[in-house]
Amino acid sequence: MDLIFKRTITEQIKNNLGKKPIIILYGARQVGKTTLVKDIMCDFVSPLYIQGDDPKDILLLEKKSGKELSMLVANHDLVVIDEAQRVENIGTVLKLIADNSPRSAIIATGSSSFDLANKLSEPLTGRNRKFHLYPLSIPEIIDVYGVNETKKQLEDCLVFGMYPQVFACESRSEKTLLIKELVNDYLFRDLFFFGDIRNSFAFEKLVKLLALRVSSEISYPELAKEIGISRDTVLKYIVLLEQSFITFRLMPFYSNKTKEINKSHKIYFYDTGIRNALLGATDSLEMRLDKGAVLENFFIAEKIKQHSYSMSETNSNFWRNTQGGEIDFIESDSQRSKIYAYETKWKNIVSAPGAFTTIYPNAHFQCVTLDNIVEILNQ
């Protein structure tokens, strides 16, 4: 796919080249990491691109001395190692390149932080700066298509998600096929291999249960009992999903008010297409019982992308009290001096719960619907 989307994070990465010897770009497979780094390579005179999935390229790096690595990159002003987690002892390799070739900027990408981070932690202490790339965002699509056309494509975004290759497909049948391939090839095959998952049936059942319970608070003991595995194994699998950029947790927003619940959390998917494909639910949303949950997941995932790309210190939470009052998403600063609350509803506009406004009278509240979500996310 040709580069048609200007990724929000591109300029940040360019501006940080040189501030640290090594830039690490994390992101799930197929979110566009290779396209992004090749776009950056165009700004350099003699970049070197090494593909970690290519055995011949790997041989250029493995079991090499600092002098040999220095000679490899000597005539290149940028070195890109794509899918770097495939390279044995990649942390040491990157350290040797950085120490022996200080004039070469370095970018390493990885589709599995659980694998790559373990190899980088010791050798690269203080030598790297990390960035995350996610599936396409609404502002990135608006930048190409404009607000009105983006609104026309919103239903497909909700159903099939925003992986670039999936989004670019014109037919629903091709979108369905591609998103299912992503689930089977990356989510299951790669994770089974890298995550050392020995009970594939239990892992698959857990992921599907999480997909079903999007927007609901989860209980580890209940999940463990339903699947037939230990609570610790459930926790291990969920951490693995987070480190693979498949899911993320949202914690409760609470103060010292005893009526608020502060011990539970929710789990969402970074991409609603992945969530829907797991359940085999790629039909139109209008008649689906889970359309509200899909919209909620979509909006919150977009907000998480925004916070990550802006590198802000914004806190992300949900709110609920013991009387059943709840708000889907809360943004706040560290001092709680600025609080923005969002409740997602498919079409009906609602007001903030009275219990919430009583405790947080200065909070800004907005109801997010299918009709206004694009404009809100573009603010």
C-alpha cells in the first residue's frame, strides 16, 4: 500500500532523531511501521534498511563485533532495523552500533514489546526513546478524506477497524477476509510462538470472552473459573495481550469518596475490527445488540491514541459509583483541576449523572453519539 496517510507520530520521531542514540518504534503487525520508517528514510542521503524477518539480513547483525557492525553502517546516516525482536541479542547489537557509529541515527521497530523490551532493557539503559504506532486514527483519516467523507466511512471503521490495509479495501468481503487473517496470523500464531502459550484453547477462549465483555467490568476469578485455568494464568495472558498492542486496561476514576468503586477495571481493544473478527461479527451495526459497546470501545481507543501521540500526562479512566451511576471515559490532569467526562450513546443524548456532577461540579461533560463522534475526535 502506498503511503497516503501522514501518521501523526512521524514528525515527533523525526524531531527526536539524535536526541537519543536509538529510537524504538513499537506497534502491532500491519499498523504501518514499515511504511512509516521508509517515509522517514526519504529524508536521509544514504539510509540502511535491515528486515528482521529476512534470514539474510539477520546474518548481517548476529554474532558480529563492534568493529564489524561499525563497518556495516559506516556509510549510512540512518540505520533502520525492522521487526528487530527477530534478531538474536538485539539489545547488544544496537548498543554496539550506537557506541561505535555515533553519526548514524538508529530506528528499531518491534511488533511485540513483551519480546523486544526484554532484549533491550539492560543494554540500552539511557540510550533509547520509545514511541508507539497504532492503527489509523480518525484525525489521520480526516487529513486525507475530510470530515464529511470520513463520516460516510465511519460504519466500516467501527466494524472492520482501522488497520491501514483493511481500511484501504473497498469491498466488505475483502475487509472481512483481511481482518480475519490478521487475527489468525498475528493474534494467535505469533502470540502462541512468542508468548510461550501452552494452552491455546484457553487463550483463545479468554480473548473471545474479553471481546464479549467490552464495556463491562471484568473479574479475574470469574474469567479463570469460566475458562478452567488459574487466576495467575488469566493475568499472564492479559498482560501478553497488552504487550502485543491488542488490548488495554482502563482503571476507575476515584477520589476519597467511599461510594465510588476503585478495585475493578475494564478491558478494551485497540482496534474494534480485531474485536469483531474474534466474534465473527462483521455484519452491519444498526441491528446488532452490541453496537453501543463497539462505539464505546472505538471512542476510548481513539482517545488513548491521542494521548499517546501527544505524549501528554493525561489520565484515562472510567467512573462508576455503588448506586450504578457511570461514565464511560474520564480525562484528567494529575491535579484533577481539569476533568473531561464522556458518555457514549448510539444516538440518544444524555446528561451527566447527578452524583458525578455533585462530586465534580467543574467537570466538562459531553455525550458522544454516532452523529458527533467524528467532530469530537477531530477537536
